[in-house]
Amino acid sequence: MARKPPLPPSADGSVGTTRASAVYEQLRADITHGILEPGSKLRVEAMCQRYGIGASPLREALSRLSAEGLVNRTEQRGFNVTALNWSELPSLTHSRAQLESLALRESISARDTAWEHELVLLVHQLARTPRSLAQNEYIPNPEWETLHRDFHKVLLARCPSRWMRGFCDSLADEAYRFRQVAAGQNFSSRNEHTEHLAIFEAAIAGDADEAVKLLVQHYTRTATLVASQAKEGGVSKAGVRRS
């Protein structure tokens, strides 16, 4: 397992909350991006070496991730990345669509010029950024992934409930894990930008009904494709790609 660059020390040179937060962010990103595979063990000693950090802040970060459901902790076996249960994907998709539909309606109702300008910029950047770093195979483009996540997050940004936005973020992370594990070469058969553009146009026009309908269709198509990719790619029920 490749070692990450050591995390920066906190302001006073001690290992404390700042370093625990930093390793939490790195671990969270590595789990959601599929770098740390579902079901894989997170041995404390190996993780300390990987992230260049002590055991105390690492355990704090792992405990936070355990509370979020991204990591499992057992008394005898330590920590491991939570496995993906593919039978839960339809329920996850339905829950995400239901919750984001509510949040999107409230966000559109509270829309302002700054929100519209932010969405315009994100749609423009997404149009100019390839999803894959290669044309003949799927190699995730981190820039596209960031823009894609930001687009969906900004759509809901004017929803006044921070709890609802937080729940939406958690469901988005879980959906992203499924998508990354199942990603395959047929990613290019779908024009996601057209779907994003249609959602964007309905949202800034204030047409909440149309925007919600398009968003639900978008997530439903994604879930169907992800399930198909997982089956074709030989992904196990735990979310691990078979060799």
C-alpha cells in the first residue's frame, strides 16, 4: 500500500485535533473514491505509516468515520471499510431522490443571483472537463469528479435546513462509492452533461417540478447503469471487484 505524504503538524507542533481532522478528510476521500476498497481492513499500524500520523489521531478519525457508517469497528477484528450491499442500492437511490427532491424545491424557492452564477460556472466547467483521463478505458478524472460533486451540492445549497443538506451529503457519498466501484468502459455511452444541463436550466428558471423530475430520472439512470456495470464487471456482493 503506497504511503501518503505525512500530514502537516498542528500550529503548536503537536498531534491533536487538527491532525485528526486532516487524516479524517484523507481517509474519507480514499474510502468514497474507492481507493480503500469496501471490506478492506484498516490496520492501525499500516494506516499510521500510510498517512504519516500517530495512532491517537488516526483512531479518532476512524471513530468519526465509524459514526458516519463508512467504517466498521469490531472488538476482535479492529476497523475495516464498510462493505457495499448491492441489494440496498435501489433503496439508497429512492431515499436520495426523495430527500434531494425536497431540498431542491426549497433551494430553488430561495434562489438568488449568486447561486445562479455559481451554477453557470460549474456547468461551463463540466462541459469542458472530460470525465475520464483516457478515451479507450475509464480512468477517473479527479477534476471532473470534484466539479460533478460540487454541481449537485450547489443545486441544494439554498435549502435552509443544514440537517437536510447534511443527510443529502451522506447519501451522495454512499451513492458515489457504488458508482466508483462499478465504473467500467461503457461510461461513455451516456451523455451526462445533457442531463446536468437540463436540470440546471429548469432550476435557474424556477421550474421546481421539472427540475425535480429530471433529477430523479438522472439518479435512476445512474443506479441502473451502476448495477449493470457491477454485474458485467464481476463485482462481488461486498462491492469488491473479482479478478
